[in-house]
Amino acid sequence: NGARLRLSPERDWPANRGLDDPLRLLGFIKNQYEDISFADLIVIAGNIAIEESGGLPMTFCPGRTDATDGSGSKFLEPTVMGTVNDTIPEVNDYVKLLGLTPREYVALSGGGHSL
């Protein structure tokens, strides 16, 4: 997606709170290895996090490019935030949109909060 979560409006969305420090750390790496895109760096960092958490090794395919502005994000803002304000029908629709079973969604959302 061009690593647009570094840019407004994505960086300002409540769902992306807390990403400033990880993005800053990735920025230090990016400065040392200028040939890698932020988009690839974010993906490889995610792969490594999954592997370090006990997941199976993942194949990394480079070649993503970085967006220069956040204009491509205007229709992507999440509507379900995982808060008490989400209604059951909203969460159910979101789970269906993701193509997950309710059990898979609970595992992913719970796992994300425990890592």
C-alpha cells in the first residue's frame, strides 16, 4: 500500500495509534539501507515479528514502492475500531469482509493485543 501509514491521514487514525516509535526505529534502518522501501521494510518487520513469536518462517518478496503522500488512503479508514462503541452487526460485517470465521477473528484480534 505504499507504506502510507507513515503519512496523514492514515498515521492519524485511532487504529494506528502507537506506531510512531516502531516507524521511527524502522526509519533508522531505512537510513542505513536506502535501497529498501518503507513498504518492504514494514512487511519484513512483520514477518520477523510473526516468526519471533513462534510462527513459521515466511518467504519475503521485495519490490513494494513507497507512496509520497496519503491521498490514496481517503477511502480506507477502518470503520470497526475494536472498541466498546462497535455494534455487533458492524463487527459481524467486518469479519465477513475480511473473509474470516468469528473464531479466526477472535484469535487474530486477541493475539494482536497479547503480543
